[in-house]
Amino acid sequence: MGGNASIHRFEGKHAGQASNLVAAGMVIAGDVVFSGSLRIDGAVRGNVRAVDDAPATLVIGVQGSVDGSIDVARLVIHGAVTGHVKARDFIKLHATARARCDVEYAVAEIQAGAIIQGRFVLRPESPSNRQP
């Protein structure tokens, strides 16, 4: 099964569900460390990462933003990101995404309309890079 199929299966199964939330109107000034899933509809002015490299998911809503580095397994961007991004499993940028960042990724899906300024670098240990 291709990488895109796993992205779609994940999004269909977990759309709108998050165990943690930065609500619209909230501004967090400082680093955020989380487990499970986190949805950001407000703003984070600091780094966001999964606890101990856990297989966590970060969803940035249309009005959400992160100004700092991100280190998670799965990342879905509808809003704005400025900083360095490491998406160990996959990254998906929706048409409303505004990304000013360098991205390390394993699998990427970018919808038409997404605005991206930065470099995308395929992670060397990515399963899609391995020779059979």
C-alpha cells in the first residue's frame, strides 16, 4: 500500500478528533510537548514536539499557526508554519497551508494552492528510500 493510502486512511479515521487542543484565540508562548494527537487552532510561538519521539499526530487548523520547530511522526497543515519541520511518517499540506520552513519528511502530499517557501528533504531512513 502506498504512502498516500496511509495518509487518507489516517485522516478519514481521525478527522476532527484530537486528544489535545490549542483552541482558536489562544496564544501559547513557549514549547509544547505532547503525546497522542494535538490540534492547533490558535497560535504557538515556540517549538512543538512529540514526547520521546512517540508516534504522535499534529494537525494545524486553517486559523492555526506555529512559529518554531516541529518534530512529530504525522503532520497535517491547513494553516501556517514558520520554522524547521521534521515529519517522521508523513506530512500533508492542504490547499490553505502556508509553510515557510525546511521540511524533513518520509512521505509528503501537497495539495494545489498550498504556499511553500523552503526545502523539502527526504529522510534517509525513510522506508520509501530503501532498496528491496
